[in-house]
Amino acid sequence: MSGEYPVRLLGEAVLTALAVRIGFALVITATAPVHEPPPIAGVRRSRVIARGVDFHVTEAGDPGGLPVLLLHGWPEHHYAWRHLLADPPPGLRLIAPDLPGYGWSGAPPHRWFKREIAKDVIALMDALGLERVLLVGHDWGGVVGHLMVLDAPQRFHAFMPLNITHPWNTPRTLAPHLWRLLLYQPALALFGYPLMRHTSVVAKAIGASFVDHEAITREEIAWFSERFRAPVCARAGTDTYRTFWRYELRAGSREPERRRSTVPTLALFGASDKAVHHSLAAAETANADDYRLELVYACGHFIVEEKPALVRRRLEDLAAQFT
């Protein structure tokens, strides 16, 4: 018996224990990561270096149209927006970067601090010559989006966060729903790197989050799960949660967000989300001039893919105010 075999057995035992902890029946896998981006008809791809990050950017639609910046979350990349990218609404220029370390973008020169990611994406806007955009962000892309509109409100026509909390929650509003985060986030913060690289955690996390399981195929899920087997992606995904739990959660308690948003905001939220409760995106607790929350029933966390027609309609309605 080689020395490597007992180590592998120990590793599998640890990962299995973690699987039980976060509520998934994970499978230990040895699949290699995918190397090329998924095919999407009609898109334009480019690489743009901004603030030390080598961004992979996917665009679709009218190059001279109203720019719409689309930010994905975990555990995804630009392919989350495939329905929009494959059939862009008339008059819109859709821009879907892979966030730093995700998808086919290079790693950030920091450990995925959300305020730094917001600065990275604003630097990308500068590099692309985007003076002002309509911003859409799902999951962690929505967290980054909220920070962007607070940091530089003059750069945004409007903001559409999807299935994510707003930044004005307090320990009192967060406490009843903290258990949801504890179900999976600490495990990802501690052991996300091996879990994403060597188990089916990403595929299980995505598949279990849909109400309509026919809204996504195994092949579509694989474009996400197999990419997170790449070391840079697994590290970025782990750092996303590790930085949140080690630094950002406590910092938010000590110094809560007090800035008021002046950017018109329409939040869409799949009401059957198991990871994030919609009350954490409530209009009543938002410190904003113009903030609306629309609950979408029979829909889970991945609203972009489960209700693509609705997301498209709301985006078109929002964009019509600025074209």
C-alpha cells in the first residue's frame, strides 16, 4: 500500500463528514476542470486587464446600445446569463464579466474582499470606457453591486439585485436567519478548496436550489461544477466565504452600512430560496431613496435561470426608462 492511499482515505473521510454537515450526499470525484468557456451563440469575448485582474468578458447585443453590466455569484460564472446573452434584448449591450478568480478570469491580488472586488469591477468599467451602466447582480454579484452603487452612484442608471440581501441589515434582522448561513458557509470557508475541486458540492448546491428542476440540465450544471475544479476558481470560491466569515461579518457588525443609496433599485427575489431569506432584502429596512422588492413565487435561489423570461421583462422595463 502506497503512502498516498491512506492520505486519500483520510481526505475522503473528512469530505464525507463535511457533506453530512452541509446537508449534501457528496460524491468524491476525480474529473478534470473544463478549460474552454461554454459555447453561447453570437457572443463576443475579450480579455481586459483592470486593477491587476485579467478579466474574461463576454458581451452580446448592440455594441452601441445601453450598457448593462451583469455580475454573477457563487458557484457560477458568466454562463449564468446564457439565456440573455444568447438572445439579447434590442438596444442593449450586455456585458458579463467573470468575477476575479471565477470562470476564466484571473485571480485578484487580494483574498476576495468584497469592497476590493467592487473597486476591481469599477476599474473594469473604466477600462471598457463605460461611463454609466444599468447594473444587475445575482448572489455575491449583488453584494458587490450594492457596494458599487454606494461607492460611485453617478456611474449607474439603476440597479437590479437578484436573490441577495441588501447591506442595511442589522444583527437583529439577521439573527433569525443566521442558521441558513451556518448550514453551509462555514464549511465552504474552511474546506471549500478541496470540496469544490474533489467532490460534487457545486453540482449538488446548484441542483438542490431549484424549484423547477427542469429549468436547468445536468450539462448546464456541469459547466459550473467542472470549472470549479480548477485551482484558481476553487481558491476564489473559498476566499469569497472565508473573507466574509473572518473579517467582513464582524466588520459589518462594528461599522454597519450607513450610506443611503440614491440609485433606483428593483430587487427580484425567488421566494423559495433556501440559502437567503427574502426578508433580508426588505424595502422597509433599506436605506434608499427608491428601492422596491418583488417576490417571485415558485422560484428558488437561481432566479436568472429558473425565471429567465421574467428577469428579461424586468430588465427591459428598467432599461426603457433610460433609452
